[in-house]
Amino acid sequence: MTWAAGDVLLLRYRGVDGDPIGARALRVVADLGDYVAGWLAPGSVIFDPVLPDGRRPREATVEEWITHGFRPAPRTWQGDGILKLIPRAGAHSVWLFWSGEAFAGWYVNLETRHRPIPGGVETTDQFLDAWVEPDRRWRWKDEADFAVAVAKGTFSPGEARAIREEGERVTSAAASGALPFAAEWTTWRPDPDWAPAAVPADWASR
Ligand code: MG
């Protein structure tokens, strides 16, 4: 599927058990071929995973995530927006953050290869992440969470190896300045008139 500027792209997350647990609607900025660039505007209503008792993942342990699973809960995205680069191939997505007008860095979210769904794509978060500074140095994030998930069998040793290799493969491009780390996107700014895109009501079942 190709995307046109202005389209709304539904990004849906399934949990490791397969249930839909998250969604966000992105305003397509450009179809770059290997990546689609989509903007998550401040004020967007998104669905994020929470524990059955309503706690957010950061308020619970990884053991609790695995034992109880997640359900989706709506909330309004606050603060600065995020530009998400969604790959056509590759088990990750890359999120550009700003703090006010200053580019803050790239978050590499390791997640399964995207599968098409009506009006968007879906994927499953794989717990391990990387952060790339504006000067292009990078480091792992959430390695301890990932290690617990591997120890608990959420990911097999082979899957864990592949996830880590994908992170190394993607971040190795950071120094080159090629996509998804192209400098031109670090100075991109959204049209201030854009309204937040809405997650469709049937997001979990489409
Ligand atoms: Mg992640």
C-alpha cells in the first residue's frame, strides 16, 4: 500500500498474547519508500496498554505484565508530538522527538514486522529499545525488562538474538545519516493547522 500526505494511518499494537492493546492514528507526512513518515499530534486520543487494574506498564513489574497481560485504555497524548517512521520491511519503528523546537533524538522501538490491516498496519512490541542522541551516539534502553521477558520465556533465545540483531542493524545506520536517521527530518516541523487524527472506533476489530 502506498500513502499520500494527509492520509490517516492506523498503527495498532497487539500484545505478545495476540490481543489488541494499543492504537494511535498518524497523519501521513510523506511516503518515503522504505519508510512512511506519520505525525502523532499533541492532543491526539490514543489507546495505550494498561494492566487489568488500570496501572500503566511503568507502574508495574515485567513479571506483572507477563502474568496479567494488558488491556487498551484511551488517553490524550500530551506535550510535543512525535514523528514516526514506519518501515515497509524491518522489525522496528523509529520515533523522532522534539523538546519545543529542539530536536531531542530518535527512539528505536523494536517491534515485529508490520502487517497490513485496513487503513494501517499492526505490530507487536518486543520490549527492547534503543535511543539515538542528536549527535548520533546510541545506547540500549529497557535491557533489564527485556532480560526478564527472555528469562520468563516471552521470547525464545533465538527470538531474543534476532531482536537484538535488529536493534544493532538499525542503529548502525545512525552515523551514516541515511534513513531513518536522515538529518532533513530532524528539522521538520508539522503544519500548525493540522488537527489530531482520530483512531477509528473499530480499531481493535478491523
Ligand atoms: Mg519498545
